[in-house]
Amino acid sequence: MHVGAVRQCGYCEQTAVLQIPTTPSDVCQKHAIEFWTELLAFARERSACTPQADEPCRCWTCNQLSATARAIAAGANDGILEVG
């Protein structure tokens, strides 16, 4: 990224601070979180797990998705995930 270059979110007027694997890839934090939340929900809906309402699923897929979601949230909150 060039010094001083400011990119705009591909979906709104906010400044892009993250990249997601779509076109357009430069997005604001709100749209990055929305993308990953929906993608994780999509993957969970199609997994073979059947969690009980009172206890979270402990299958490999859900554990991986949960770890990924925590990492994304931590990176977005700490400001360490930045556009290119």
C-alpha cells in the first residue's frame, strides 16, 4: 500500500481497514465482520454436527470455526488487521 493512500469500503462510504476474500476486497470493519459472521454461519449450517442447546458442539469443524472467529474478532478489535 502506498503511503498516504486511503481506500474506501467497496460497500459503503467508510474507510477500508480490512480485506476479505471477495471482490471488492477492501472493506470497513462493519462489512468485514458481517462477511465472516455469515460465512461461519453458512459453514456451521452445513457441518455434520448436532450441538445440544445447553452445550456447544465440540466437533473439529466447530472448534476450528470458533477459533477462526475469535482470531478475526481479536484482530479487528486490536486494529492489527489492515488493508494491504
